[in-house]
Amino acid sequence: MAMDEERLIRKLIQTCGTNDPLAIAEQKNILVLYERLGKNIWGYFSNAHRIPMIHINEELNEFERTFTAAHELGHSLLHAKLNTPFLRKNTLISVDRIEQEANRFAIKLLIGDAKPEQGETVKFFLLRCGIPEWLHPYFVPHQADDTNKWAAIWKDDRSFWGC
């Protein structure tokens, strides 16, 4: 994740006083709607008449809703002007990078200010932060030399976030 995105997350947490994506969305006047989106879509971000909205599948469990809110909040802040469904359907532009950025944003936001304890493995650190194992490939700890590099992204042909 680029350092600018990490600074954005730190600033969000500092100014909003929380790393809860739903509370941040409320403070940023982003409407959060819970809807029936079927089995394959977890959520999506949209703007209608300049009103930013996060749509979340109402059938998700609590963690999935929170993660989806964080993911879509990432889209709203990092990719507000992009229309990924249009790009996916009508162009040859890959939206994988955009989705990876939103996933990394979500993980970092949900981790918040937590730091690994002495001798703690990355796996146990993430589990302690409430991040399930299927999301672990998106996380690489911050490097001291600021060359923050991310692990190879686990790819699934299903589009959980519908964006």
C-alpha cells in the first residue's frame, strides 16, 4: 500500500477517533444501505446526485458487513470517480489493482493502531485483530525502510464486492 494511503488511514483514525468503517462513513456523510444483493455480491459503492452510498448485502454476517464497509469506504476515498462495473464490462482495463487496493485499505483500517506483540507471528497478530485467515494474503507488515510490499494476492473469480 502506498504511503499516501497509509497516511490517509492514520489521518482517518485520528480525525474520526475510530477505525470503525461504519462510524467513519457516518462522519463523512456517506449513506450506508443494507440491501438484498444476492449470493455473489457483498457490496458496492455508488454516487447518486452527489450523494455517496455504500451498499451492503444484508445477508452477510457481522464481520463480512464490517469488512465490506471498510472495502467500500476504501473505494469512496481512493477511487471515487471510477466506475468499476463499467470498466469491467466495457473495457479491457483490469480492475484487479483497484480491488486489491480496496482490500488492503480495509485490512489496514480494521487493524487500526494495533501493533504485533514481541515474538507474535503475523498470523496470530491478524487473528488477534479479528482478521480471518482468508484475508491474510493481503497483509504484509510495514517495513522499516518504507518499501511496503504486499504478498501475492489470492485471486478468486467471484466478485464478492460487486465493484
